[in-house]
Amino acid sequence: MDILDIITQPTPPGSPATSSSELSDPLTGEGSEHEDELPSLTSTLRKRRAEDDTNFALTTSRNVRLKTDDEKSVVRFAQLTSPQQRITMYAELKHVSELFTRIKPGQTVFTVPDSLVRRIERYTFVLLISPSCHLYIKDDSAFKLILSHLELNPQWGLTNDIKNSMAQYAAVKSRLRKALTSRRNILKTLMKASLGYVGDKEHTAGQEAPAQDILKLCEAVIASGASAVPTTPKVSLQMLARFAFLHKILLKNLQSVPTARVTDDYWSLVDKNLKALRERKDNPQKISECFGRILEQDYEAYGDNARAEVSNEVPPLNVFEDNDSAL
């Protein structure tokens, strides 16, 4: 029930009321016995004022495009006496105040700490360019490995408070997934360009630019994320061999029929081939020899002019290296 419905109800029985006999005509000074003979000027003025207030209430309500029910409510409010209007507004304010006390404040927007963002960018870059990367997309392997390392080092930003907050923890994981996706896309774009494929299309009818040798590709890969690491990594033979492997699979993917799915199929295909290779070669030595042969094939296809620049003494890139505490 609207507040106006309450205060405009008929006066309950027994309540004091002013009888018409107690009113006197301001012109004659006489009582109610003269009401039929001469209308009261005061009553006429009150009636006109009430009509003016009603018309004003209607006009104002329509000007602000109130709904029909709200319009009627404003008209009824205009017909109240001044004390009744003040009481009504006070009651409405108390009601609104009560509603405000029931409103729960919304959660503030969580921002992943900068120190944690830097770590995420660092490890997604280093892991995906490392020849020791076990899987790129399958089973969330890369995601789980980095997240686990961050959880073991809460001083970098992934504190227990964040882990215990469902929303904040989800924001961190979302940031990590996006960073991995972005880095994979960058690597794929660089490899396509090194193969002579340019543009945004996943499938190109043919090579459109000269292909680059594997060393130039690896140097471009390192340059793409050098700002994310404290020390710029050096190209190793193992890195050359891994990207020659990625090269080979990407070329097959690009030359596949245009109807092939390409969203994540390339990296899924990489993981599939890595798994098959490990299953066929039952020890690290055989796996290393296989990667060596793939690298030699890449040399033959795209050149090895700068081959001598890569020292055999450069160790493979370690994702979680000794100077891991450095920013």
C-alpha cells in the first residue's frame, strides 16, 4: 500500500472532527444556518487553490513523463495539507534510508599486482621458447607449471589472501591464460613470417616473401620478449632444433586444405607430434638425435649461413633459472 493510501484513509470512528456548525462565514459572521444562502468565500478560495494544485501536479507529472499510477500519486500528494506533505516526505525518506542499509556494497574491481604481472609475462615467454617445454597447450601443462611456480613464491604477488578469494584468484588465472595465448600467437606469427607467409590469413595459397634461416627466426623470437626477462637469453643449438621442429609442423599446417580448423589446431598438432616422438624414442639420446636431423633438414631448406655463430657451449634455456629471484 502506498503511503498516500495510508494517510488519506477516512478518519477512524471516535476521532475528533470539526462539525460544520462550528464554522462561521467570514463575511456575515454567522453560523452554518446561512451556508445555503451565501457560499463561504474561504471555501471557494480553498477549492480554487486545490484545483490549481491538482492541475499543476498533473502538468508537472506529464512534463517529466511519469507513469499513470505515479501521476495519480503526485496529484493525491498535492491535495494534502502542508503538514501531511511533510510527514509523507519524511516517511518516504525513512523508507529509502532503510533500503540503503540493506544494500551490500559491491566488490571492488581487483587488479592483478604489477609484480605478479611481470612474473606472468616472464614465465610465459621463457617457457614457450624453451626447448624443454613439454607440452604447449594439451592438459593445461604450461598453465599449471607456471601457476604452480607462482604459488610457491607468494612474495611475487600470488598471496594466500588472493588464493582464498575466488574472484581474485580467477583474475590471476585468467591473466595467465591470456598471456600464454598471446605469446603462442606471437610465436606463430613470427614463424609464419620466417617461412615467407605474410598477412593475417591462416592459410595462404603460396609463400609471399623470402624465407629466413632458423637462426634469424630464433633471434626474432628472443627480441619479441626480451623486455620480459632480466637477462636476454642466448640462442642455443637446442633452441634451433626445437624451432626447426615447430617450423616443420607449421609448414604442413599452412599447406593443409583451407577447410582445416586452425584456431588451436597448430599447437594441438605440435603436442601430438611431441608425444608421438617421445613414445617412439625411448631415451633422451634418441630424442636428441631426432631433433638434430630435423635441424639439418631445416638448414638444407632455409640455409645455414650463420650456423657457426651458435656456440655449442651455450646451455639450453632453463625456464626457472638460478637467478630466478631477479626481476
